[in-house]
Amino acid sequence: MSAPARTAQPRILMARTTSSARLVQTIVHLANDLGLGTVAEGAQKVEQGEVLRSLGCHLVQGYYFSKPVPVADLERLLKNGIEVNASVG
């Protein structure tokens, strides 16, 4: 599923309990109902990315995929190809 052009980016701690998972899922559903995509920040483990994707997040980012890099390094990576963990997604 491709993400809609506009994106909602809720900053919520990774769901560790049933109630917080429900909160994340509710926000994702609300964004979807409004025609917004979602970007989940802070995935540090593959399991976190899988949970976020299963809750309906369109995109997941975080240290699991890559640590922050300077703009020049990012431009080089984009030009030459990126080696990141691609297990989620």
C-alpha cells in the first residue's frame, strides 16, 4: 500500500502495552480515515517495526534502519545505493 501524499507524524513512544498499542492503532486509523499517511519514528528493533507495520503505519524509521547521517553522507548514499536493514517493510 502506498502512503498518501500528506503524512501525519505522531510522536508516540513505542507500544509496550496493550493500551498504548491501541492508542497507536487508533491514531493510525484516524490518519488513514483523513487520507494521511503515517510515519512511525524510533524503531530500534525489527520487532518494533513489524508491530508498527501490523498496526497500519505506512512508513517506519529509526536506528534499526540507520543512525542519523550528515546531509553529504545521505546524498552519497542515495546516489550510490543504500545498505540498510530491509527486513521490515
